[in-house]
Amino acid sequence: MTDGARKRILIVDDAALVRTYYRSALEARGFEVEEALNGLEGLDKILLQSFDLAIVDINMPQMDGFTFLRALRSKELPVSAIPVLVTSTEAGPQDMAAARSAGANYYLVKPIKQEALAEYAAIFCGAHR
Amino acid sequence: MADPSPLTSDEFSRLAEFLYRRTGMVFTEAKRYYVERRISERMSATSSRSFTDYFAHLRGEERREVEELINAFTVNETYFYREDHQLTCLTTDLLDERVRAKRPGDTIRIWSAPCSTGEEPYSIAIWLLENWKDVDAYDIEIVGSDIDTDVLEAAAEGIFRKRALMRLSPELIARYFYELDDERWRILDDLRQSVRFSRVNLIDTKQTRPQGRFDVIFCRNVLIYFDDESRRIAAENLYDNLLPGGFICLGHTESMSRISPLFEVCRYSGAIVYRKPLELRA
């Protein structure tokens, strides 16, 4: 087993190809992966199941990443403190600031190399040794 | 296999007419050997003793046999990563060129027509995941179209046999498929969702136009089956379905230059592709 053994990660992204791309990066590192197609579905899953990390896109239909983060952080539940990595094609400082103030732990600009994603995931879900 | 059974010229033209009405594909005497081989396959599969027997069977209630026959003439040799030099060209040249005028987050549209049972559009998806560094930075839309609704249904199912996967490494198969049983693999649900399938007859503008405009079209090994007139109409439709500067990839034995003057020829190290000019010529 690798250093990501048994850690569970939720990918929230509306693009099926992107989910596949991130999933294969994370599974190769030994993580268990679950997916959601938008913020709303992500919120449902995160409240019902237990995860070590969420990787969340910004531009999504139904509920975007900012709304997802604010909704998650505003709940006074243990799960509200789960680390969240934001992934976005927007590279502007104002986008990064907005994500941080919504409660993101870290901001990655797409495109993201698979190895880099797995590395950040390991760091943020405490699987890194 | 036994020698193909020779068809009389009357039998040949009745069959060619039948296929033309069903598919738009034209089979002339020049393709006699090709036609006879496939007919002889179908005749032995249906235990027909003569062409007359077979043709009667075909024109009777045997809808399944019509499909089998069309399949025998259309879906020959389809598998994942077919003509992968063009896929290489897609990720080394074509997409970089296309994204030059785009910004991250923009849409890239790729059309596989005809897509048969899905090997080509799914190959494109897998190839992009494996070989294009920007795969998560653009909103990639892959559309697969075919004239045959049965193959589209199969494509959407995403179940494949060993033969279709023969060009994929065991690592790729493990990453993007799950095994259903000893004989069959199913492509991951996310990959199935990454391709949209639609029925399109390439020579019917009413059907091609609603597909919208694409950055890259793969139209391999179908124009060769059309007559000059159908081929010209298909080429014009495909031209309409390209964004300015968009590319079209044909099968390696095909040449757009002989079909239509609308396109520019682009020679890349791995493949020759055709391009809709950026600016309309006067």
C-alpha cells in the first residue's frame, strides 16, 4: 500500500473526463475515490458519508464551488472542517481570494498534473509521511 | 474461408441498390471482390444455398439479417486506438493549435462520425486523458454519431470484447474498463458520460446542422463508400460543421483534395489532415 491507504476523497466536478482524470491519479496513489457532479450532490455526499478531503471545481451547474464551500463551512458539524482543495481554470488573484474567503484550504489552477494532484491530496488529507 | 461465390451482374446490381437505399453507400463493380467476400460470409452464416435464397431471406421478415448485412459492410475492423498516428497528431498538433485562440475553461468540441459501436469516440477520450496535458483545463465535448441506431445503442452501453481492446495495454484496460466476464469489458461510467451519441446521416444536412460546429472532426473510412454526389454533399456538410480553422481527419487511404476544394491540406509529421480556412476566400 502507498501512503494514501484507506483515505477517502470526494471529487466534485461536472466534467466526466476531468473526474476520470483526477480519479485515476488518486487511485494510482491508493486513495478511495467518490464523485459528485455538482455542489449540491457534493454536499449531500459529504454530509452522509465520511471523507478525508474534497476536491472541488468552481464552475458547475446547479451549485458552484463557492456556494458549496460557504454552505459546507456554515454548518456547525464536524464535517464542516474537512479540508477542501479548489480546482479552477481561473488563475486571477481575485478568484483565489474569493475561494480562500469561502473557506478553501488550497487553490490549484487547471491544468493540474496528475502527480501534483495526488501529492497535494496526500498532504491535505494527512496521508503524507 | 471458401472462395467468394460469384454474383451475376444482375444479382450484384440488385444488392448494390439495396445497400444504397439503406445506407447511401455505393458499391460499383470495382468493389465486386469486397462485396462478394461479405456476401459469402453472410450466406454461410445464414445457411443460404444461393444468392437468390439469401436475398429472399433478406427481403423477408429478417430485420436482424438486414442489420447483419449492413454491419458486414460498415463495421469492418473497428477497435480502440485504430490509426493512432492521428490521435498522436491530435494531441501534438491539432489541439494546441485550436486552444491558441481559446482560454482555459472554454469548450473544445470533437466529433466522431461515423462512430460505430463507440470505439473511436471512447478512444479519443482515453487518448486525451493519457496524452494531453490540458485535458482538465478545457470543457471537452465529444460527440459520436452514426446512421445506424443499433450501433449507437451498443456504443452507449459501452461493452466491448477482447478483439476491440487488442491495441490497448493491460494497464489501460485496467484503468478505464471493468471486467464483466471472461469475454466482455465495460468502459467506466464517467467515460460513457463523457461522450454524447446521436443519429446522423452525413448526407442529410437537416441532421448534420443541429450537431453544431466542431474543433476537430474524425470522419474515417466512410466517404469511400459514397458516390461522387453523396461524397460532395457530405464534404460540404462537414465543412459547415467545422469552426473556422477546425480540422478534419479522414482515413489514411482517403483524400479530401479529390473530393472538395473547400479545405486546406495540413501536413503534420504523423498525419495529413484537412482544415477549414480561418478566413473565407473571396
